Amino acid sequence: MSPKCCPPAQPVNPSADPDEVLARFAKALGHPARVKILRFLMERDECMAGAIADVLPLAQSTVSQHLKVLREAGLIQGEVDGPRICYCADPAGIERLQGLLDALASTVRA
């Protein structure tokens, strides 16, 4: 179920190299602030704009840069709402990340 104000998720390209996709996700999650932003968005069933900067000790411009990285990786999506962009977690991206991590974990030898 998509959050209230975000558009439906774009289909994830199933033909993309799984290792490249996982590396893109890992790079996007390579900063603690981006992990916190993603967690914040996943805990809510609605899009958030200014509230994200309110919960992090970062300047709005820095938060915007982190949001851009997460969006480009396919972990969040955004919708223009007047002069601001309203963000939410992208369920398809999160599901793809989970599947890739599960596949990676299943290759571990006992």
C-alpha cells in the first residue's frame, strides 16, 4: 500500500544486474543520516517534507541532498506539493533491497 500522497511506485527493472542494484542501495545507505531518514519515512503512512529536517540535527539543504541520494537509488519517492516535495518510502525499492539482502545472506557457507 502506497502512502497517502505519493504516486504509485515505478516498476523495478527486473533485468538489472542484482549486484549493481545492491551496490547502489548500499551506497545510498552508506551514511547514518540517510538510514535515519529512510527509517523515519518507513515508520509513517504519509509523505513528509519539512518534518524530516525537524528530526535530524542537519540543515535543510543537507537533508535535501540526502533525500536526493535516496530517491536516485530508488528507496524513496517524492511528489511535488506546491513549493515543496513530499517524500515517502518506496515499497517496491524496499522490497527489492530486502530480496537482494536475503539472496546475499543465503550464499553464506555454514
